[in-house]
Amino acid sequence: MLFVENHLFKATFSKTNHLLNKVKKMKKILPAIVMLSIFLCSCNSDDDSITDEVIQHTYSTNSKIVTQDVNDITFADIEEGDNLVFKYRFTASQDNDIADDEYGERIIFEIDVNATEFSYSDDELESILTFFNQYCFCPNIGSIQILNGNISGTKIDSQNWNIDIDVTFEMGNSMESKTISAVFKPE
């Protein structure tokens, strides 16, 4: 009988000891779990890391649009020159905590510096070097020349222009359209 009691005692003691070891291990892990929980709960949950979208309607004097072809891709840029260059720029809102979610686009065109009003349609858009650019973590498509639609403008005072843009262009395998009506101001 003593053998059975001793064996039961050892078995009970062994199970209790095993449970105590698990509790000791849990006590070591518990502070890490608490710290992790505090860290995760203290993360900034407001929208400070998200920037607002930005839309700019500007023009620059003494400028011109120049193009360069690199590996069958056209790139349009603005340089010093003799014309007025109008620029629509859209920058989408972005989350600074997410990599590569940035997106932006630009439409540029130029007119004679002495103009006070203008209107161009379809193939005429080629004469004012109208281009669309997309900026994102995506394949580089360069500058897409816009040859469909209408762009018109009227100088409304010594500094500002009322500009209407309603254009369509091919981007990849789809047709894109942009409609913009805004007052463009000097940069």
C-alpha cells in the first residue's frame, strides 16, 4: 500500500510540478504580451499619417515645353522659354505608413505669351504641346500627348486665367478622360 501511495504522490507531485513550470513560463511571457498589447493599442489611430489630396492650377511665364524620346518613350518637361505654360497637377491623398501608395498626375500645355483668350480642339492640341503624365509606383509610360478634346481659356485679370479642359487620351489599352474647369494662377 505504501508503494501505491508513494507512486500516487510522485504522479501528483510530477503533474503539479509540470503545471508550476508552465505557470513560471507564462509569467516570463506575460510581461512581453502586456508590452506588446500596450504598444499596439498606443499606435496612432488618428489620420496624422494620411496626407490630403492636393490639386494645383498654375501657369508659368517665360517657359516652354520640350520633349525628349528615350527608348521609344516621350518625356515632356518645362524649361525656360518665351511662352505661357499651364499646369494642372493632382496629388492623391496618401498614407505615410503604406509604401508606394503615392499617385499623381499632370496635364501641361503652352500658349503664346501675348494671348488673352484661346480655344483649341482635337488635332489643334498638338500645336500647344498638350501632355498627360502619371506619377505612381507603376510602369513608366512617359508623357502621353493629348490629341482629342478641347482646351479653352480667357484671361480674367492681370494675373489669373479661367481655363476649361475636356480631353480624352489613350493610356495603355484604355481611354481616359479629364475634365477640369478652374482659375489658373501664376506659380
